[in-house]
Amino acid sequence: MKLLHIDSSILGDNSVSRQLSAAVVNAWQAADASVEVTYRDLAAEGINHFSGATLGALGTPEAARDAAQKHEADLSASTLAEFLAADAIVLGAPMYNFTIPTQLKAWIDRIAVAGQTFRYTEAGPEGLCGNKKVIIVSTSGGLHAGQASGVAHEDYLKLLLGFLGITDIEIVRAEGLAYGDEVRSKALSEANLVISEQLFAAA
């Protein structure tokens, strides 16, 4: 099984989402020895934001592209191919200002491609990635799950993944991380308990 591990936090070793996403991947590998992991660090090696230059590169015949256009087209192709090849994705998604990191949005804009990961039909949109599983590692300084303040975070990711046809989604959540040591410790303990005792219980 091919597993794509995505981190998007800008906090490096201080990132809770990175710690928890790594724990998910380690637990998955322990439960299934066949897992092959591809790792992408969106903060360390950021993907250019989708722009007019991106569209221009994709609309230019390959032989006519200049160096910048070739880079843009190759980046789009490689990012999409990596996503399509994955059977499962572990998605590190901290909350920044009530939404996902801009680095993660840039990745999403490269994998949400009409005709590749979704298509429009006479009956409406149809996701083409229904065979994938996603585990979202959701972290936040405050308490937002199920609240209006969380709509552009977890709810957005579930909406986007559902649009691509992915319905097998699980969330590992650690929130209230800025509410003091006691709340932070409890949140981390609960998240690690989900990883160790629930995610792969049937494996």
C-alpha cells in the first residue's frame, strides 16, 4: 500500500501536527508491513501558489515552454501524480487564523484537477478518488471542532475531499493547545490514544 504523508506546519520540531502525523504513519507501518511512505513537507519545500503563470504554463505546448513554465507544469504534474498514486494520505493540518495553512491550500490547488480527480457531469460533479483513505491530523490553539470558527478548517477539508470522492476520512484531533499545560497535555494524550487504540484496531 502506498501512503502519502503530508505536513504543512511552519513550526518545525515544535509542531504538534507534525508529531501526531508522524505517530499516525509509524502506527500504520506497525500495523501493515506493506506500507510504502512518500513524504512531502509543504513548509520546507513549498509549492508555488496557483496563479495566472500556472495556467499559462499548462496552456502552453510543452515544446514551447520557457524554463519558468516548465517548472510550473512539472510541479503540477508531479504533485498530482504523487496524490493519484497514493492509496492513503495522512494530512497534517494545523489551524492558522481559522483555516488551513496557505501551504496546504497551494497543494490542494494542484491536486483538485478537473478530469483527473473530479469531473462535471450532467448530473453534477463526480469525485474520481473514492478508493483513497485520508487521516486528517487536526490541531488548533483554541476549541473549534463543531463550531462556526472551524468551518474553514476541518469542515473545509472534509468538503474538499468529499468533492474528490473521498469519504473514508478519519480525524485525529488535538485542540485547545494554547489553553494551558493541563488542556494541552489532555489533548495530546487523547490524540495519541486514538492513534494507538482506535485507528488500526482492526488491522
